[in-house]
Amino acid sequence: MFQKNRFMNVVFSIRKDQKNTNGQAMIYWYLSNNGQRSRKYSTGIRVNYKFWERNHATGINAKPINDALDNLRADLTSKFNQYQDTISNIQEIADYHIKGFEKVTVIELFDFLIERKKTENWTKGTLKVYQSFRNVWLVPFCNSVGVPFYAENFRPLHLENLCTEMRKRCKEEFIRKSIGMVKAAFNLGFSLEKIKINYLKDYKLFHYSNTVKEYVYLDSDELERFAALTFTDKEQILERDRDLFLIQCYTSLAFSEISSLDFSNIEFDKDWNWINIRRGKTNTLQQIPLLPQPMAILEKYNFQLQVTANYRYNSNIRICAYRAKIDKHLHSHLGRTTSGAFFLNSGIDINVVSRVMGHKSYKMTEKHYAKIIDKWRVKNEFNKVFRSEQLQEQQKEKPNKNEPQKRVTTNFNFIYSYQK
């Protein structure tokens, strides 16, 4: 028989030998009571092994991780107090916790995913998207199917029906992201043995999975017309939003990053001026070189730029686009894509552009700007062959003293000029 002991230990540990390239290792838990131990189970949470002490995490970002571990400890202790009179081994308490998959609903599984994302220090904007999808789409759909709607009854057909409802009001890109959210919740539940079978493991939205998004951006002529606009004294807000959009085009800053950026903290150097910023999605500290064009705009406003609401900002830059005769649907993110096109067309290496844009890998930059990169590579190869031959032919010709010697342009790169 199980020897009763009112105290049960929940032990957390990590395996340093299983750490990834970033130095993060998975946190495991097991139960201990009267010399008995349960098997080890994964919590689904990773932590840097340098910031881990016995049974808890340390450091600046340790609070959400320790909160999740405390919740797990409280849940296991509650089950121990409930079943300690009926069990014969401490392993049975772990089984009660792990094998309760038939009682997990789809909403509970998705909430479990959101709690895990909080421990990974995701940005508030990303968590807001997850929470919005849960409240607006997932909860009403589950209520329409049946209450409670258990996760073990969720099939790919249900996901197809959810996509059908979302297509009435949502774009295909948001539907694809929503499918990824639901699949991530079921993958996490299956890895932690909350559900028996993951029916969504191999599900794909076939009519959209192979579609590559074509990025829209302003070319050189459109950007010059946009910068050359003039405004009256009563249109200062319109002019300010135009200038903010130009700063995006030259710095690759997103609207959320500009909204939280203090332009007075620019690092001045002999050669370049730098913007120190922590990227919104990746949360990585980065330095962006400040070109003369945005520097002139910041000096114009004495480094004090106010940012309006996003919907008002989009409305104002569309008015400017109409005046500049630009037949494109402008929005705040188009300034960021324009900066990527500007850097690549200027001949900057793709690895450097990827770094400045804040992408995790150059492959992401290559995917979004494939057409620009192909055109740039073709242009460089043609310059090497045909421009070099033309230069050699001109050097063979005898120069005429009365006429100025012609200069061969070997560089097609250009820099947009900001006109006040």
C-alpha cells in the first residue's frame, strides 16, 4: 500500500546536454514522495541554462516562467491532496495529470498555448492577435458545434468549416495564420500528452500553401514625386505624415517601431549616424544606419516627431499618394517594403539588407524580394561584361583636346533625393 505523507515534492530540472544552439534547455518535472519517484515529463518551456537554479529560473525574464511552474506545482499538489487516499504509487498522480485529455476542450487547449507564449516573452501585439482570434472566431465556432467541444473530437473537417466562415470577412493571409495558431495549440497539447491523437498534424490549406506573397513598393519615380509634394500652412499634419512615411522608406522601421522610438537618442558618429532600436517581432537590439534623407527630415522637426493613430496615418499618406499620382494602395507597412527595395536596388548585399530589415534569415528577404534580387543580379552580370567592354573601347580612342572627354557610367545605382 501507498505510505501516506502529507507532503509531495514537485521537482523541476533541465538537461544541459540537450541545450540548443542558443543555450536553451527544456524544463522537466517529476514527483517525489517517501522515496518514490515518477517518470520525468516535459513542461514545454525552455530556459537558458545560465539562468536556471534549482527548481526556478533567474534573470530579468524569469517571472512568467516561474509563474507557469508555480501553476503546474499547484495543480499537481491539488491532485495529490484529492487522490492520496486511493493511490498505491506516486506515478498515479502524474498519470492523473497527464492522461486527462478527454476533459480538455478546444478553448482550454488554445488558452494553454497562449500561456506558453507568455513564457517565451512574445510581444503584446502578437499575443493580442492570438487573443482576438480566440474571442472573435474560435469561441463562437466551438459554441456552434457543441458545448463543451472537446479537443479529441476536433477534426480537419471542423477546421475547414471554420475557414469557410472566416472567408466571409477575412483575407486569405489571416486565415492561413489562424490555421497555424490552431495547429500550434494541438501540436503543443500532443507533445505534452494532453490529447491522444493530433488529427491536424498533416493538415494543409492546399489552395493557399504554395502561394507566395508579392510585395508592393514604391519605385524611384514614385518616391521622388511623393517627396516633392508641397503643402499649405493648414496641412501641417498631412506634411508630417508624409515625412514619417519617407523615414520608413529610408530606415525600414515599422509603424509600431516609429511610434515607440525616441529620435532624440540617435547615436552620432564621424561616418554614420545610427538608430538604436529593439525590433518589435524578434525583440533583438539592432543598429540602423541613418541616411542623409531621413536625417534632413528629423532636423526639419528638431528631432521631435509626433505620430498619429494608424488609421489616420494611412488615410493621410493615401491622400498624398493621390496628389502624387501614385496608383497604389498605400499603408504604413508599404514604407518598410519600399526600404527593402531601395536598399537592394542600390546594390547593397542581401545579407546586409536582411540584417537591417531585422529578418531572422536572409532566406526570408530572398523570398519576399525575389524579383528585385534576380533583376539586381542580372544587372550586375551585364555590367561586368558589356560596360567593361565599352570602357575598354573608349580607352583605345584618342582623346580630343577641344572636346571634353566622355565619362562612362559604370554604376546604375541611385540614391533618392529628399526635396524640402
